[in-house]
Amino acid sequence: MALAEALRKVGHEAVAIREAGLQGASDREVFAFAQERNATLITADLDFSNILDYPLGAHGGIIVLRIPDTLPYTVHVDRILQVVESMPDLAGSLMIVELTGERIRRPS
């Protein structure tokens, strides 16, 4: 919930999976929850980077965080906050966020 709280503090609408009662839910259930809200999904689950399962242009945006689990969680939160500050419209796009950069795949 630390990420959702941090995002709310800077003015974004955010809901953590636990807050939504979806802890332990399938990827499809989590995706459907985000879709119902036309929300950008922020996750460390690499399954969401599969554009065959989650086609570009067919969602509100997906951000996949690729930062080592060995780093403190505050590093993850800080990196997402950094990206969100300058984030372009991600509707339908996939953004991969690493410590030193990010890549965006947009629908054609």
C-alpha cells in the first residue's frame, strides 16, 4: 500500500490490490479491475509485459517495474514517483521502468 499512498499524496487516484480486496487474485482479475476503472496498472509482475496476453491499445496503460527485489522498497516507490511526474499519456501503452530508464511501447 506504500506505493498507492505515495501516489495519492502527490495527487493521483490510486488503489492498492490489498485495498481492493484482490490480494491473491489472478492476473486476469487484477487486469479486469484496472480495466473497469480505465486505470494504468502498475506492477512488478512481468506477465503483464506480454503484449500477446495484454495487447497494446486494449487497456488503460501498463507500467511494469523491473527493479531488483534486493533493493529497498523505497527505491521502487521513489522510481515510480519519478516516472509518474513526467509520465506521458499511457493509454494503451506498455512502459517498462528500470532503475536508469524506461521504455514505452505504444499501439500502432
